[in-house]
Amino acid sequence: MAAKAQALTRAIRQLLEYKGWFVWKGGTGAVRLNEGRFARFGSLGAADLFALKGGRLIALEIKSKTDRPRPAQISFGESINSHGGFYLIVRSVTELANAVEGL
């Protein structure tokens, strides 16, 4: 993750925690096993951050101004929304502040 994206993620997390949300990091990855094999962990397309407050769950995919979500991320977001959560693609702290104001 580029330094700019890390700074945005940190700022978003700080804002949510300041507003009383419980926040944790999501994501997926892989570990290298022997003989060049890899094992994946996490859910494909999982959001970057999750936040919970008052029984409401938001899943946040953090993107730069030009990045687009991958199909697996869109699918993950649709699953979150269909189960009563909120999936947000966030490109700035201001955008997030406006989105969570009504939650």
C-alpha cells in the first residue's frame, strides 16, 4: 500500500474512533508455503477497514481518486449490503465524514 493510501487509512480510522466506532483492519493475503506454493487467507475482495457502532456495521474500501474497485470487492460489498451492513468506497476523510453522519 502506498504511503498516501496508508495516511488516508490512518486518518479514516482516527476519525471513526473519535466518533465512537470500534474499528478493525480487514483484507486478504497469502503466505508462501514450501516449493513455491501459496495459501490464501481472508475473504476475497474483503474491505480494508470494518467499523461497528450501535449494532451498525460499515465496511470501508479505501481507494485513491483514480482507483476503481475490483469485481471481487464489488461482490463483497453487495454481500455486506444484502445482510444489513453498509459498504462504502471511500476516497477522502471528508467523504467518509459526510457518509457516516446519518448512521
